[in-house]
Amino acid sequence: MNRRSFIRTNLFGAIGLASAKIMSPVAATAEKSDQSPAGEVKAGGSADKNAIRPFHVNFPEAELTELRRRIGATRWPDRETVTDESQGVPLATVQELVRYWGTDYDWRKCEAKLNALPQFITEVDGLDIHFIHVRSKHDHALPLIITHGWPGSVIEQLKIIDPLTNPTAHGASASDAFHLVIPSMPGYGFSAKPITTGWGPDRIARAWVVLMKRLGYSRFLSQGGDWGGAISNVMAKQAPPELLGIHVNFPAAIPPEVAKALQCADPPPSSLSAEEKRAYEQLSILYAKRRAYAFEMGTRPQTLCALADSPVGLAAWLLDHGDGYGQPAAAITSAVLGRTINGHPAGDVTRDDVLDNLTLYWLTNTGVSSARLYWENHASLYNALDIAIPAAVSVFPGENYEAPRSWAERAYQKLIYYNRLDKGGHFAAWEQPQLFSEEVRAGFRSLR
């Protein structure tokens, strides 16, 4: 096997296209505390494992002072030896971002946004799960659970909460309203960190069903992009009777013969249409050049211990995605620099939004715990799962690849909605909250 084939094969394994790991079904336990640096559980304690306890974000000022001290004490590497981003996030880009982070950025504004929303903690399958729960004032609103991805958090979804729960204030109909549940995945944000193995997408999907039923929802919908898309797809494959349908902006749609050709680094199958060949080319670039970070997290996440020690190291790792100014990092880079990079505008994402997310990872020390999800995963995030329940797909042009309708129709037996957008990327809810909200409403309209 030549070096190129070896790297490609192992990159596929890192993102779940092939895995030889066998996991024992050991139940995870959570770090339990009614008071933690991440916030305060204001009521209930943990005597009742099914209790839903209000949650309030309240980081001590000393932690923010320490963050600024560490930023100021950074030992910087030498400048890159190229004039572009091909060696990674340019030194000047990181330096400018963290200068602002350490001097002018105000985390308390983000805390205030979070604390203005109803937040809760509840134990599911032995692990404390944090979630935002906003009920619509409109009758007949549909319950919807929305899951974030990596390197994101619930902060990705903040701008879509009001459009989806209060549609009449955003030019839509009351009949399009949703009750929203937005959880932090295990090991992310304010949710507990698993201390044993086993918390992969399958288990998270089952936990979300328990969560929704505990909140009193006997029928509900699921939505997601990135890992959230993977979890929604897995939920649909598991097909619990309570799940009415899913909407994804990160579809699992690659047909088996295409997946095989990609894994072998073969030319595209001759039967592909022009649209399908373009998707194949996008995927070829993705696997060849843009997944090294996933390979590292999928095989050696604990090696990334520097993410817990250096805020600048954490920032560079979360910003890069290993793909320079391509997707999914381009829009985030545009937000950081304040100008459009490589044709991918930031949309509604601001520099403060990016730092809100980075600071959440830092203060909760979830750089490594979030990375372990890649190690826990044993299935492709991209390959078709042959899903039988109703599914809606939105394709944003800045995504890793633009899934053709033909592939979506094969992957989702009951494809109730498919649409290609003219702007927006991997962080669709963050970049284009209005368009994203319109897509969610349209995607689920036929299920009301």
C-alpha cells in the first residue's frame, strides 16, 4: 500500500468509514455536583435521577482573569514559511484574534444571553445533560430537538430560537411554531463528561429520546448539522415510535458504490451525473486534504491535552478544521478577520460569536472530552443509512459537499423535502439564521 492510500484509508477510519475497535457496553457515569465552575444547579439536587433542575451560568471572575493571564503569557511559534494558509491558521490571524480575546472581549454578555433562556440539567443514562428548553406561545407547536456539532455548542443555535418559537415575529405563520429543546452533547459545554467509554452517536440518539419523553413530548422531531445531523440520522435509523421525522443540513447520502470508490481513491463511477461527479470531487478533496484533525481525534484524542492548558492552542485547533480557508472553516475565518475569505462570507456570525464558543470550550475544559466523540464513533457520518421515516434535507453551498437530490432520494426512503440554498455553509444556523429557520419550517410543514 502506498503512502497516499494508507493515509486515505486511515482517514476514512478516523471518521467512521472503517473501524476495528470493539467497545464493551459499559454504562457511563457522570461527574455529579450541584455546584461546578460551569454554573449552578439552582434546585433539586440529584436525589431524583429523573429530576429536571434549573441551571444558571455563573463562572467566577477569577477564571476569566486566569484566561486573560494565560493569553498574555503565550509562547508563540515562528511565523509560517508560506504566504497563504496552507500550513494552517496564519500566525497573524491567531495573534489578532487572541489580542482582542485577552483585552476587549466580554464573556459576561454571552452569559447574559444564556441566562435569559430557560436552561436545565437532567440525568439521562447516568450522565447529567444540559439543555435549553423554550416553549412556543402558539397552540399546536411541534416539539423539536436540535443538536449542535463540533467545534460548536448550543451557542450555534441561539439566533434561531426566536424565529422558530415565535414565527409570527419573523414573517411566518403561527402554524409553523416549534417548542425547542437544544441539548449540549455529552462532553460538550455544560453537559457532564463521560468517564467511561460508550457515549457514541447511537447512545446519544437514545438519550435524546429519553430526554424528550421526560419533558412530556409523546411525539417530536429532530434536526441537526455536523454531529447533530449524524445523531438525527441515527435517531431516524433507530426509528423510535415518538419520532415523527428529521431535518438535516448534513445528510448521510453517499451511495455504497460511491463510498467504495472514494475509499479506494478510484475515479468516480462512470454512471454518475454531472451533479454527482461534482459531489464526488468535493468528497475526494474532503477526504484527501481536510480531515487530518478528525483522524487525530478519532484515534488519539487524549494526546490533545494541550487544549486544556493553552487557550491559544485551543483557539487555533477549533478554528482550523485542517482545511485552511475551505469549508467548514472559511465562514468562521471571515467572521474573525471581518472580511470575506475565499468567497465564503461570515453571514450573521461575528467575531464575538466565535469567541463566545471558544470561551465556552475553555471555561468548561471540554477540548479533549468533546474530541472523544470522534473516537467513540464507529459509523460513517456521510454514507447512506437507508432511513425509512420522513426526512427533510437542506443543502447549503458552503457545506463539505453538496448532496445531490438523486443521492438523497436513495438514502431517505420518505424524502418529504429537498432544497438547495444559494448561500450559507457548514454552520448554517449560525451563518444564515433566517434562511435556516425558513428551511426547518418548510421541511417539517407536511408533518403538521
